[in-house]
Amino acid sequence: MNTIEQQCRELLKNAGINTASEIDFSINDEVQTFTYETLIGLYMQASEASQLVFLRALEKSMETGAKGIERFFEGMGQLLLLSHLSQKFEA
């Protein structure tokens, strides 16, 4: 686990947010479920610059409390799914 990933997990832990929290996305009548932990792990596979952007955006979302964090992870999940779908269309 890299330092940025550890920082993300620590931020959530310190805020009392369970990283096993789940978000469901419905895609073509199929439900895709991601945990916060899974989303963090997936974004940590990106470049260091992207990881830092993720960390800063997470920090910013924490300013609005649990609801802001939930919306942050919903947005990150949607972005991930849209990226995946666009790659499928390009192939």
C-alpha cells in the first residue's frame, strides 16, 4: 500500500467512515457494487498525479461531512464506470 493510499484510508478512519461502506450502481438493469476501499484501490493504480488529485478531492469532500464523502465516492464510481464503458466502445 502506498503512502497516498494510506493517507486516504487514515482520513476516512479518523472521520469515523467505514471503508467497507458500499455504493450500488445500476447499469443496464445489473447492479454493480463498489466499496470505498475498492474505489480507493482502483484509483491508486493511476499515476501519482492522479492519486494526489484523488486525495485532495477526498480531503475537500470531507469538509461537508459524511454526506460529502458519500457523494465523492458516488462520483468517483460513476467516473470509473463511464471510463470503462468508453473503453468498451473504443475497442
